[in-house]
Amino acid sequence: VLLVGAGLFVQSLRNVRGVQRGFDADSVLVVELEVRDARLDSAATVALRLRLLEAARSVPGVSHATLRESIPFGGMSSYALRVAGIDSLGSLGEFRFNSVSPEYFAVMGTRILRGRGFETADRGETRPVLVVGQSMANVLWPGQDPIGRCVRVGLDSMPPCRYVVGVAEDIHSASIEPESKLFFYYMPALQWKPQEGGLFVRTRSDPRVTAEPLRRALQREMPGTAFATVTPLANNVNAKMRSWIVGATLFTAFGVLALVLAAVGLYSVIAYTVTQRKHELGVRIALGAGRFGVVRLVVMDSVRFAMAGIAIGSVIALAAGRWIGPLLFNQSPRDAVVFATVGLVLVSVAIVASLVPALRAAGVDPKTALEAD
């Protein structure tokens, strides 16, 4: 039962890790800025963020850096939207956004599927633009070209048009599981509250190696008591996978322990049985039974024990599937491959555990065995 649970959770964890999230978190660092005690006005905060962006790019091991407001799996921003021809966007789903600088898509590994991403020319004094996720484009303008469409963002009576310049692949922003009613879009940081948020930094190697040099470089730019913290973005992703990681780890650990106990128990039982049957085995050998036949006889006893355990355990595991199923991710609790693999493992362990007693039985001297009796 434990080994089946381990197999199901390991497969489930593989499914979770195989989900296309729309971004690659493995080599990305999240920079959080704490500047409240520094008492900076809006212009000074913007200037500080731009200095920190340049400082991050100059750190050895950093390949790209970008401003950002929100963090996937760490809280995403939302705002009121208006689109011509659609009366109630709220009925379509929830629309979340991130305000970023041009290198964001290179940092995150999010692909631009159509049009373009942001450019350095997309600043406060230029035409407002935005990039929408593919699902957002499909739900707002089904079967139509989204490039050049007007989207109004804000609570004002008539906020300015922000024109769609690109379509990006969808990302998972809140959950590993499919987000059918959650849509995402992006705005240039210098066109939307440029004083808010922190940074994303992509490294060329292990981000944990670059984290401390990056933090020191940024701290040199921080005024007064302000400070920066640097953590891997993978921490946010792993937190969402924790239940499957814990399930796979616990079931595997207890499953291996149970397997060891089963092997030791089978060895002990078969070894004791061989001792009890020493006379019988001696008679068999005296009557012409070959050593291979004796080994097979003993091993088959062990296999019969294992098969009985597999049958009973399989019934229990199948019955428990109704409770385990909701804890799995895209994985059937009655996966035939998992059950068959566990059965083969248990039979193999039973054979290995019985080989030593079986070989000892095959080496019984018939004369000694008969005299001892």
C-alpha cells in the first residue's frame, strides 16, 4: 500500500513539474526593496529603482534584469479594465497585470507569440502600450487580431487608451493547476506607477551563488536604512508544489522502510522454513532432485508469500484511491503501470531475500540430513 502511494505521488510530482507555467523560475532571483523608512518622494524612488536596475546588470553572473511590480505565485496586481464593445469584463474572469521593463520577457523566459514586447522607447511621454496574454486576447477579441486594440486601465471616468502591441504566452500566476478564468497582461513600468515594485534578475548559473554578491551590490545603492532582499523565484514555485513534494517524500520513505522490513521478514521466515525442512530437502536430493530444483522450490515459497501480500495490498490500495485521488495531480489513483511496477518490485525483493536460504538448502548433504534425523 505504501509503495503504491509512493508511486502515485512521485508520478503526480512529475506531472506538476512538467506543467508549462509560461516562465522559467530556475535561474531567476527576486529582489524586494524596503524603502519606507528612507522617506523618498516618487521621483527619488523611480531614480533609485533605475540605479538598482543598472547595478544588478553589472554584477558578474547576471545575464538580464528587469523592473517588476508583481511576482507569480507571490501576489499579482489587478485593476479596473474597459474594452470597447464589452459591457462587463468581470463576468469573463479576473484580469491581473504586471508592470515591467523591456527585459522582462528575456528574464522570465516568457515567449512573445505575436507582435512585440516592450522597448526602451516605451516611456511615460510616449503612446501607452501593453502586452496581453494569449487567453486574454482570445476571450476579448475571439477570432480577431488583438494588435492595435484599445484597452483602458484605471478608475478614472475615461482613462487613456493603451494599445496592444504584443501577445505573450499564458502564465500560471496563482496556481499550478489550470487557471481558466484568470487572464494576464503587462504594461511598461515607466508608463504605470514606476515607483512601485522591485526587480527580477536572471543569472547564468546557480542563482544561489549570485544572490549574495547581487544583494551587496544593490545595498551599496540603498539610501539610509533602506535595504534589499534577494531570494530565488523557485521558492515561490516550490511552495505551490509542497503538498505533492511532501506526499512523494513521505510515502517513498515509509515505502522503502516497509520494503526493507518485508525483505528481512521474508528472509527470516524462509531461512527458518529451510531449517525445519532440512530432512525433507535431504531426502529430495538423495532421490535425485537437482540443486536448481531445490532452489526453485524454496524461492517459489517466498514468491507465494509475496503474491499473497501483493493481492491483499492491491485491494486495500484500490479502495484507498477514493481518498488519495483528490490529493494527486493529473494522476489516476488506479494507475495500472504503478500497480504493476510495485508488484514486480515486491516479487523481485522476495526472490532476492530467499536466494541465500535457497542456496543453503541446495547445499544440504543428504547423508548428514538423514543421519541427523
